Amino acid sequence: MASTLQFTAISGAHGEDAVCYLLEIDEAKILLDCGSFADYAGDGLARLQRIARQVDAVLLSHPDMAHMGAYPLAHSAYGLTCPAYATLATHMMGGLCLHDTVKTLAAREEFSLFGAKDVDAAFENVVPLQYSQPKALPGRHAHITITAHAAGHTIGGTIWTIENGAETVLYALDYNHTKEEHLRRCSLMDGSEGMLNRRLIKPTLLITDALNASLTLPTRKKRLDCFLDSIGAVVKRGGNVLIPVDSAARVLEIAYVLNEWWPRERSRRDTHALCLLGTSARKLRNFAQSLVGWMAASVEGQMSDRDTRPFDLRHVAIVQSLDELDRKMRGDTRSRGRPRRAVVLAPLDSMDMGFSQELFLRWVSDKKNAIILPQRGPPGSLARSLYSRWRDRTQQGLAPGAPMKLDRPVRLSRARVAVTIKRRVPLAGAELDAWVAEERRRKEQEAARDALLKRKRDMLDDDDLGSASESEDEAPDHRIGDAAAAAFSEIDLETERLLSGQTFDLHVRGRDPVRGLVLTSAGFCMFPFQEKNRRIDDYGEIYDLDEYAIKVENDDAGMMLDIDAPEESEDEAPEHPTKPVVEERQVSVNCQLAYIDMEGRVSGNSLRNILVNLIPKRLVIVHGSSASTKALADYCRDPSIPVTKDIYTPSVGEILNVSSGINAYQVQVSDALFKQVKMASMLGSSVGFVCGRVCYPQDAQVPTLDVDSASLSNAWHPPVTVGDPRLSALRSALEKHGIVTRFATDAGNTDSAATLICNNAVMVKRATSRRTGTDCIRILGNPTPDLYRIRALVNHTTAEDIWIKRRPLPTTTSIKYAIPEDPYLLAQKFQQVAHSGKLDDAVAIVMQTKTRHQSPVVWNLVISEYAKAGRLSRALRGFTEMRKRGFKPTHTTFTALLKACALSDSDKSTQMAEHLYNSIADFGIEPSIINFNSLLSVYQRKHNIEQLLDRFNGLPRDGPTAPSLATYTILFSACRREIQRQLAELEAVAAASKSSQERRSFGDSRRIALIKTNIHSMFNALIQSWHVYAADAARRITEPAVDTQPLELDAHMVKIVLKACHAVYGENRALGRKGLGIVEQVYGLDKGLGGQAAEKLPRNEPLALLLRQSRPDKGAGPAPPVLDDEVVDLVFGLCKRDRQSTKALRFWKSLEQHFAAELASLKQQQQHHQPALDEFRARTTHSKS
């Protein structure tokens, strides 16, 4: 049946307010973002409160206030307790952003909406996800799947896809299509320049923003150069620079850019300090260093550098208060005691509060200073006011559609801005005395109330006299509880009299005994004293654990906070009592001002191009001014623009019905009908034409599509084009058959680009079917032989373009065999005949056997034998026959099929392998690491290194599918083979260029440079993968998991890496020398362990030794060898080439110390290694002399 889609804008429509939207899919209600700016004002919070308890899931896109600012408030006060989903980076940085905002608000006013504990409680409810990780919603909405994709705007920023049957909703706000210094570009763009990701195109509903729809930006390089030049000009003039930034999102990009640019000129380092100011600045840097995997490849590449840590910001001083900034600017050893100026990144970007407002008030009056806005700021903020004044001053006369002018900071003549200053000032005089008295009274009341509550708890305890006489099997008397409640209500009424000093007795009335306290019918006065009895339960005496808890202070320098450590309460009274005050001030802007777009969002022209290429069926435009929203909607409604005309621009609070009307029904195809369907593979899916009759069995909940005898008599059906017809691919197919083709070049015809001329007689064009409304191919021309031949080729290409032609399995044998009637005997018979060289006869025996005498083991053997022979089509046919007979595939089945793909010569075996691996879960099987390793082997043999690395990076580091020794071995081997292939190509190109009598052309030189670049990048990928392996192995030793097996090390893996080092040594000695570091890390040297992962190892011992010691004693089988003669030869050869005789001797000494048993097995070839050792000793002695 059709799904119902409804969309409601809670806030963030026809305006630039914080974003929050409600998407309803049938009965499921999904909240898209939950944003609010720091003022927490507006009608959006009231609308959010009305629907918060009805929401089933929350999707958080970016770690900033505009996307998640209201989430802690909704969770703590509005009842938004449903699961929330965000990427791991968004989860960490978003919590940091909100903690910083809470501290800033509490320091300036009485902020009581929520506190730091509410932020922690809210983010404990967030489910962290990885990119491209499908996640089904829990409970009755499990049919809805959400997937996070990279947005490129912030670290962990997300573009969401929400899938429900045939409906796909793409929620894409604040994304960036260009690569930045520390972030990859969004997932909408694939590897090809200007091409969109095919997995994300054609959504049923696209929800996007129009924030920059009317804004045309210069290129990012020009904006970045202008940004740095503007700062440099102010620094040379001797002024301070204020850069307002957010707390945890775009500040990372700006800080990283400045950190890379700052050391290029020494003079500015002596006169100025580059500072990142914020109460959580150190924690921000530490979090960023732990999230390097979410950043661009250039940042990840720093992991291979031993001298630096990735994203260390070594040139950016971390400052957490204005006093610390003042001390930094007074002078240090670098400035020889002279006062210094500063370039400061200060939160918040609105400049309405926080350090950015305080520095603005300090520096705004000096003409040498400058304020550079990298962001426009929220609407109505001080930053937005300054941006508007700068735009009115510098962007006059700008033509529509022209890029924004880039200017250095300018001075606004006679400009005054209104600033609202909220701060807390210390109490004094009568206010201070009143506060002290009130605080004393409050503490006395709390102490008295705590003592009274302690006595109440003691009253409820069983005393040893009263409880000893009662039987344990006697049913409890509920009247005692009622009497106790009545008695304690009277106690509460007398509490105030006792605390006020009017009486020293507690008047108690009652008739029934209350668990140790006897209340008689006559009233009397008694002193409120109760003998303290020991509180016990079934397990013994009860202790108050809080009295014995060890208080652990939080360490801001740590990567993460200990969840068990007690945190300081944010609601505690400050040491010096203060009160909030508000001051309105008119400030003259004498400093210089500039705005340079560093927001990291897609510009208007790129946004329009992306919308056209996404091809959505319906479009909802939100989050932008009314003018920008209207401009983008008018552009899409233009008849000449090939984009959907089903466009919505909702207002805040408006409910839209955006259902597609697509009817999706679920039926089960019977086996008899499935055998008659001719399947064709298209884009990773199998497509076939089905005609049958729907039946409703009594014992099944899903209707069955069975064979229709009437339809068999007329089985012809009109041809159907599946997918988008690509004339370029069709042209290549026709030219293979000798057809001369060209595209039409009629300038006056708008359809000329979609028309192909064949043999100057037949026209093949792409058109739209009037009957179905889908794309189709039309063939026009006179009835000539060329027309019929081209039509046949086109039909064959579109309908018969399958990966592999699957022929039926053999059913007859060359000689007569006895047919077993037992599955075990059949398996033995199959192996006996197959190993004798008669595989077709062995398969024919299985085909002749009755189904009840077969088993999944037999069919796994059939598929495995065909896989060993590299006969992929027969292996796939065996897989089909196995399912037809009702046998469920196993892990072994898919391992054999993937092996067949690896050994096949078909050019489409990689696509088939991916399709098979992705379909494992469809059979109710959880893919294992063995299946994954088989898929990696396919990529390795087909030289698809990029896909191999992408798949490997998507593996979890813990669990049953964590990488194994075989996984890393395949990865290293693939990188080494690619390096050898590139080196061979480099040698061939160089030899051809050298043998030529003419001078080496520019093309050859460029090709040689490109090959060398590929070699270096592939070798760096190999070394980085090795460091990942070493860190993973060490982590599994120090932090063992229950369902994660420890990693092992064998000599074969080490030889792969060392051979790669030998291969690249002749091309680049610095790269080849890295092999010595790996040797030092694995086998150790007498001076201690080196390498990048050394600090992660539990002890200062060789990695091979640690892995061997951590290996379980039982159940693990024999340990793989970690040393052989070839390893020693490779190490000695590398030391000899690099003239490292001392390291060779240290390596041998380490083997004698730690690997005596392995070295003993090499004593037979002692004469083989002894000459090399003697040569190294001689070189060492000669160098010393």
C-alpha cells in the first residue's frame, strides 16, 4: 500500500532561524534536527513542546546550536525521550558546544532552562552512528531505515536518507560540495569531478535549504587567500584581530588553516600570539585529535609522521580565560618581554555574549585593530548587524548573479552599534548581607531537614526485637504502611514548629505500632529521639556507598571524561555572590571590519546545479530568507530547467502532504513461477518480467504469485527499458559491431545531444514514453537492412546486457555411475569423481540424485569446485539450483562464490562479488569476517585498491567482524602488488622515453611524475595500514573484548611490507627507510622499541613478542611463525642498502634475546647469515676507528 508522508516546519522556514522539522511517515514521527539559538526565544520552542512527546526518533545533523540547541531542553522539560541519532563526531562535538553555551549563559544571567547535567542526560540518549551505516528504527517502525552520509560542512555533519519501502527521503541541509583543509566534501559528490553519487540521486522527496540560494561566492581558494591576507595586513600594522567563531564546528577549519599558515613568516610569531580562546578549548582540541578518522585524507596522512600528532595545532595557543590571554599578551621569552598583540578565535559567533563580545568591547575603539567575520551570525545578533553594515559599504552596485567582492578590512565611518551587555556583578552592602543571612538560613534548614529525614528512615527499619518474633512466611500487613504514612504526614506538619524553635518536642498521635515506634491512643509529648539500629537486608548490613566513594577530579586534558567520576555541580552557588545586570551601550566602531565567507556551505550556482542532477520527484525548500526561498523555487519552476515542478515552500507551522502515491505491495513468488522467469542483471540487481495470478493461501500472511496457465499461451510482452538510457554506452556497443555513429550537432535543436546518428541513415534518440511516462529509446529511419540490424543490436544491448550468461548444469555423465542415496555418501562420491578430473560428471551425479538425498554440504562442494576452476557462471548456476531445491545457503556458500569471482576472468566479476556480499543478509545470515576477506581478495586480484581501502575502513574495530590476520595480509599484499605494477609501468615509460631519439616530450614527463605520485601515495597507504594494524593489535592486548579475537603476526605479513620497502627504495630512499622502523617495531632493538604505535603498547617490548605472550594457551592452535630466513635476508639487505650496519647488529642481538627459539630453527643456515654479520661488524669497527 502507499505510504503517507507529511512535513511540518516547526522553525526555520522563510527565515534563517534555527532548524527543526517534523516528518511523518505513516504512523512514525521523525524530528529532523532540534535547533535553537542561545537566546532560546521565539515561537518555535512552544510548537516543539506541543509535539515532543509524540516523536519516535530525532535526527541531529550538525554539532551547532542551529541544529541541536534545543535538544537538551526538549529532553529534560518537554518529554522528548525517544532515541536520537547522530554520527559519533556530531555526538561528541555537539555535547561540547552545548556545555560551553550553558557555561556562557550561566555567567551572564539567571539561566534555569536546563543545566550541564541535563545536557549529559540528553546526549546519553543519542545513538552514535558511522557514515553509510543503515540503522532501522526500533519497535514497530523497524521498516524505516535511516542512513547518515557526510555533509562536508562540519566534522560529523550529516546528510540523512530515510527509506521506507519504495519511498526515499533525502534530508540535505548545510552541506558543502568542495573539499576543505580538514574535511572531505559531501557524499552527494562521488569520486568523479562534477558527478553526483548514484546511490543518492532520484529521491522520492528532497528537503533542502535556500540559505545561499541568492549568494554567488568566489572560489574557495580566492576566499581563503583573502582571509589570510587580511589577517596578515592587520598583523603587519601592529593591530589585534578578533575572529568570532562557534564553539565546536567551523572553528576547527579556521584553526587548522591558521595553524598551517602561521609559521610561514617568523616576524608575526615574535610580535603576535595566535590564540584559541574558550572555556573548553583544550577539550575541543583533544576531541578533534580523537576524531581524525572523520577528517580529510590530508589530516589522516599526518598519522604516518612520527614527529607530529594529527591536528595538534602546535602554533595555536589554547587560552581558557581573558586573564590567561592578558598574560599571554604581556610578553614572554619569544617577544623578549615586550607586550604582544594577538589574533584570537573567540566564541560565540553571534557576538551577543561570551568572549567575542568582551574582546569586541575592548578592541573596537582602536583603529589598528580589525574584526574579521568568517560567518554571518544568527539573525538579530551583533555579528549580523556588523555584517549588514559591511555589505552596505562594500557590495554596492553588485550585478545580480555576480560573485561577492572580496576586500580587505575597511573602516566604517561614524558607525555606532547598540550592544546589550549582560553580566554578573558581585553583591555589596545590604544586598550582600541579605544574601549571607538567607544562605545561612537555607543551610540550617537543609541540615535540620536532612537530620529529620535520617530519623524517618531509621523509624522505617525493623528493630531486632520487633522483627525477630514475626514469622518470615507471614503475609505483610498493609495497614502498617498506611499508619506510617499518616503518622509521617503529622510529623511533616510539626517539622516547621520544631525548626523554628517554638518547641523542642514532637507531638505524635496514633494508635497502631509503626515498625518499632509505638503510637498509643492518648496523645503525649516526646523528644524526637530514636535509637539507631543497624539497617540490614537479606544480604547483610546496608552501607551508604557515598561515604566510601573516592572523589576523582575531572581532567580537562584527557580525551574523554570518566563517567564514574563525580563532576562539579553546575548549579552550586558561586564563591562570591553575584547578581545579573543588563546594560545598553552605544559603541563607536573605529576598528576595521571585514566579512570573508568561511561558512563551508554550497553557493547558489552550485546549489542549482546539484538540484538539477539529483532529479528529485518532489522538492521542499526551507531554511532561507523569503527572497532566497522564492528565488530558488522560481528557478526550479522555470520550464527550461529539467527539475521537478512539484515544489513546496512551507511556512512555519504549515502541514504539507508530500506523499508520492506510489503503491507498494508484498507478494511471495512461487518456485514454479520463479523457474520460468528469465532474469537479467542491471546495476547490481536482477530484473525479470513476471506474469502470474495472485493467490491467498490460508496458512500464509503474504499472498503468493503463482503460475497463470492462461498467460503462458501468450507469453509475449512489450520490451521495457530499465534504468536511464545512456546513449554514450549504447554508442560504444554499436561501434564494436562496426556501426559508424555520431551525435547530432544541430545547434537549433535542443534534443540534438540526445540523438545518435548511425551509418548516416538511422536515428536513435532518447525520448519519453507517452504510455508510462518513463524514458525510452526510439529508432527512426527507412526500412533498410541497417535499420533492422541496429534495432536488433539495441534490443540486445538493453534487454540482454547481463553480467554473465548462465548455462544449465550438466545432467548426463560420460560413463555410468552408481547414484548414492545418502547425503554423506553423495558428498564422498562427488569429491572422488571431481578430483579425478571429471568435474562435469561429478555435477551430473548430483543433478541426477533426488532432492531428499542431497544436502547443503553437497551443493557447497559443487560451488567450491567450480570456484577453484574459475568457472563463475557455473558456480552461480549451482547457487541457483541449490536455492531451487530449498537448501539455505551458508557462510561457506558465499565464500566459495566470492572465490569464484576472484578467480574469474570476467570484467564484471567485481560487481557480481559486491552484489553477492550485499545479499548475504537477505538470506538471514550475518556476514562473517571470512566472507569479507573473500570480498577483499576479489578487489586485490582485480586491482581495485580504492574500493578495497574503502571497504576496509568501514569495518568495525571490535566484534566478530573485526579485522583478522588474513584481512591485514590481503590489504598489505594488495598495496604491494599495486606498487610493483606502478614501478613496472614507470620503468617501461622511462625506458621508452630514453630509447627514443627525440627529446623526452612534456607528456612523458608528466606521466612519469604522475606514476611517481601514485607510487608514493600507495606506499604511504601501506605504511598507514601497518600502523593501523599495530595499533589494533596493541589495543586488543590492553583492552580485550569478549567477542573480539586477538590479532596475530606471521612472517609472511612482515615479508610483504619489507619487499614493498625494497621495491620503492630505489625510487625514494626516505620511503624505503621506513621499513627499518617497522622492523624495529616488530622485533625490537637492544636500545628499546621504536615506531609510531610504541606509546600504545603496554610494555616496552617487541610487538611480535607481546602478541605471542598474549596468545591463549589452549584452543588457539599452533602459533604462526614470526621469523624465517627470508625475513632476515630482507632486513639485512635493507640495512646494507641504507648503510645501517649498527641497526643490523642490533636487530640480530634482539633476535638472540627475544626470539631464541625461532633463531634456533635458523641455525641450520647459520653459514648463510654469518658472512653478512661479519661484514656488518667490519663496517662498524671501521666507522668507529
